[in-house]
Amino acid sequence: MAQALPTAARRLDRYEVLAELASGGMATVYLGRLPGAGGFERLVAIKRLHPHLERDQSFVDMFLDEARIAARIRHPNVVSTLEIGTAERGYFLVMDYVEGPTLARLLSRAAHGTDKMPVRVALRILHDTVSGLHAAHELKDDGGNPLHLVHRDVSPQNVLIGLDGTSRITDFGVARALNRISHTRTGQLKGKLGYMAPEQARGDDLDRRADLFAAGVLLWETLAGKRLFRGKSDTDAETLSRVLTSEIPRIKLVNPEVPDALDAFVARALERKIEQRFANGADMIDALEAAAGPLLGTSRDVAKYVEATVGEEIAKRRDALRSMSAVPMEDELAGVPQLFPSSVSSTTLSVAHTRPSGPVSVVVQHAPPPQKSQAVVIGVLAGALIVTLGGIGLLLFAKSTPSPPPAQRPVTTGSAVVAPPPPSAAPAAEPAASVTPSASAAPPAPSASVAPPPKVGGPLPRGTSAPSVPKGDGLETSPYR
């Protein structure tokens, strides 16, 4: 539990920063407090780009797009965006702070327990989620023209469930709309593979029905108590293959307690053919209410379940908040305590289809890692220089006895299958996908297989990936990651 902190304020504009809530590949979310006269105060969530991305215009544009889109949506089932502010090092986004777990957290608890989430609770959470999505899908610009918004990242990590039992959709960072500043490049996917509609996984044009398919995946998983498209090897390539081709089991075969009408509803939501799904969120909600009947729970049912599942944990966090003062930091927000340690970010994937019926190669591109310190960079560069000199010596030694080129085979990492480089290209370093960075860990000793770090704010070398981001909330041992 977080300790009491000094009273000197660390501020972003008029907000005091208290703790870190979550961190992903693109941004970190902090718990902030807005003080006022007469003892007034309001807790907020403050989202900031990682410092090493603030000089990359593509990430800045994506961040601003999220703020502009989310600020237009006014609905009780969407996390409200209050304002976008500026600090010395860039922009920050201020949102309502929702006290409560994510759907991923609840599913993780259910997966580690003996009981599935109650059907009444699962149906109410889906009802709220689709209601929020429909409000986003119906968004219009100032001239009354539809924005054709598609969230593209509907997943358990982006559904927040408040202590009041109301579920809210959040994180429009990769949403697609007509008036976005940033645009997805051809052949690039955005979102989490296990919750993508087939057309999204193929890189086809999308509409709101892709989000409704993802909502169907959420309902299937909450009723089944397990992942739908996750394979035994748990690789991105296998997940992608399952999304595109595997048979989707009827939910009643997995959970016999589900009535026939609800089983048919879930099957329609998960139709691979777009025209056979629900046309919009309103139609999906009407069909859910008809299929569920008295099984559709209330917000009170959800609130009771949240209290029974994570109530003790939330009470401890409240105690920690009472003892917290603003964080005094001289350089950025490094060292801010983690009050709610959980982090799962959207992954951008470049997907190359070798042929219509052939295998799929997936290259995972995470946001570039932050620069640790000048000392670490100098040490790594010095090591790279030593490796380079040693490599030159090896090349001279081996010049007289050349060896045949190795066979070009895909390289399998802990989370992806990386396409091999062409024969004329230099071999890329194998990414250390299983390495978890730590603030206290010493830098690894340089070796011939370690590539020099990328320039701050620039892209990663082709075929490499950033170190994995630490995940909390117990999700690292859960199927809900």
C-alpha cells in the first residue's frame, strides 16, 4: 500500500498528481486531484504521452485525435473527457476518474476462482457497453454530418465498471473517424487481436459492426469463463488464425445454463459475415433485452458483484488515497507510486498475407522504449562499438572460409512470429520479448545478438520489438491479458 508522501505539490497545470494508475505502450495514466476553494476537491484521471513519444508527431496526432473524439461523446456509459491541457513537455488528457475495476480484472478473478460471472451481471455489463458504443457510433460533427466512428479496441481492459454498477467504455486512442488527423497506414492493424472482427484482422474497411462483433466476444467470454480465440501456444499468429478461420463454439455448449434465446443472440453477434450481424447498437440492445428477459440484471446486481469480488481491495486503495499528498518530483513524473498497477495497451500489428490461403506472418510493433539515462545509453553504445570491432575481426577471420547462408525461416518469439529478412539483408536481432524491464535492473551486458538502442522518438529497427510492459492486477497469470 502506498505510503504517505510529502506535501509539496507536483502539478500538471492546475492538477496535483497523486499516483500512477496504469501504463501502456503509448501513454501513462495518473490519478490527479483538482483542489478548490472551501475544501473542494475532485479526483481525475490524467493521461500523458510517454516523454520519448512527445517528439514523434504521429503519436502526438493520435493523442490529440483521442481527445477531440472522446470530448464529443456525452453518455453515461462512456468515460467523460473533461479537457486537454498542456505542460512544459507536451499535452495531457483529463478524464473522469472511475472508481472500480476493469472488466479484465473481474474476469481474471473469475478465472482464478471456482465460479463464473453470474449471467445477470454479464448481460448488464454488455448492455451498458453496447449502449456506450452506440452513442459513439452515432457521433456527428458540428455540421451534423456522421463521423462514422469505429472504436477498434473494444476489449475487457477498456471497459471500466464503477462501484455504482455502471459500465463505461474508454480509450478511443485508436478509434477511426472521418476527421482524424492521423491515419492508419495500409497493412497496419490497431487493436487487440483476440477481440478483432474478421474483417478488421484482414485489414478490410470497417464500420460499427466490427465493434459489435468485439462486444459479442466479450459476452461469450464472460458467460464461458475463458478466452474465445486464444490458442494453446498463445502466439499472435495462432490467435489471428483462429479469428479468421476457427469454428466459434455455441455458448450453450460451454455454459449449459444459457437459455436457447440467448445462445442464438450470441451466435448472431459473432457471425463472420457482416451482413448477418446486428446492424447497429440499438438493434443489438433490443435483441439482447428480448433474448435475456428476466435474466438481464440491473446496475445494483453489478454493484453487489463488484463489492463481493474486489470490495476489500478497493477499500485498501481508498485508505491509501487518504494519506496521499501531491508528488514532489523535479524531473517529469518518474517515480510516481503505482496505486493501481495494471497495464495492457493496444498493439499495432503489421500483417502480411503471403497468399490468400497461406500462412500469415505477424510483426509486432510496440511504441519505442523510453530513454533510461545518459549513462546507460553511453554504456550500451560503448558495448555496441566493442561488438562492432569484434564483428569486423570475425568477418576478416571468416573471409577465407565463407559459410553457406542459413535457411530463411520465420523466427518464433514469445508473442509473435516475425517474418525473416530478405537474403540480401543483414540478420536482425531476435527481440527479447520475455524480458520485463525494471527500474532497478542493471543494463544487460552487450553481446553480438543485441542491437543498439533506437534513437529517442524514432521507430524501432525492422523486425524488433520493445521490451514487454509490466502487467499487474494479477493479469500476468490470467488468460485476460
